[in-house]
Amino acid sequence: MRYPIVIHPNEILEKKTVEVTEITDELVKMLDDMRETMIAHDGIGIAAPQIGKNLRVALVEIDEESGLFEMINPEIISGKGSDIDVEGCLSFPNIYGTVERYKEIVVRYFDREGEEYEVTATEYFARAIQHEVEHLDGKLFIDKIIDRISPEDLDNYMEEHQND
Ligand SMILES: [Zn+2]
């Protein structure tokens, strides 16, 4: 099942989410449906508030190679370096802009089996995780944009910066 995406402005996007205390069948179904929703919208990440759920759950799947990361109760426990690159967001159609993020992070989370993981992520993967985890704290990329990039200029920007 695909969820409708919550579009800004909506107060659920600006609320801190509640931690998951139990992995239920309902939660597992929600994870599957979040992925379906993300793929249907060509997203590389999605956070529970974006489907109207006030839960500390987010998915990131930047490409086939890195695969799907389902993160329950994720926390970024460290970050280093800095990197500026362009981002978009399913909740902000046609808005793109450059955002400064850590270049490398360590994120701790639980998967759907309840296993705890600590993963080091770099580059765009690290960026996507930071973007999604901030959703879970009610923080939005729009407040961090350094330069807005119009949808028409997006392809040009990507070409110019692909080796950055
Ligand atoms: Zn977003």
C-alpha cells in the first residue's frame, strides 16, 4: 500500500517523533509500505512523519549497490568533516538546494528484527541519513538551504559537481 506523502506545511513535519518500543506486525507492514511509497515517488529516503506517522522510523536507499537501510530509533552518534551538496525532499516538491552536512557519520539504529547496528556512512549516503534523521527531530532541510537550485538547473548542477 502506498501512503500519501505529507507536504509542507504540516505540523507533523515539525514535531519530534516518538521512539518505537515494540516491533509489531503493524510496524513491519508500515516499513514495507514506506519503501513502496518512497520508490513510487523516486525518493532515496523517507521518514515516518512524511507518511503521517509520529514514529522514530526512517528508510534510506540511495542506490541498488548500497541497498535498503531500515532504521528504527536511529541516532547519529558522531559526525566529522563537512560537505556541501544539493538535496531535495518528498515533502517539498520542486524545491532543491545546497545543504552543509557532515561528510562522515556513525549512526546507531535497530532493524526490523530488533538487531542493533552501528554503521559508518560517508558522502551521499551519510547525507541522506542526516536528512532523514533530522525529520525525526522535526527539523527540515528548507531551514538549512545555502543556495536554492531551480528544478531546471538541477541537471546542470549535477553535471558540474559530479566529481566533487
Ligand atoms: Zn525530507
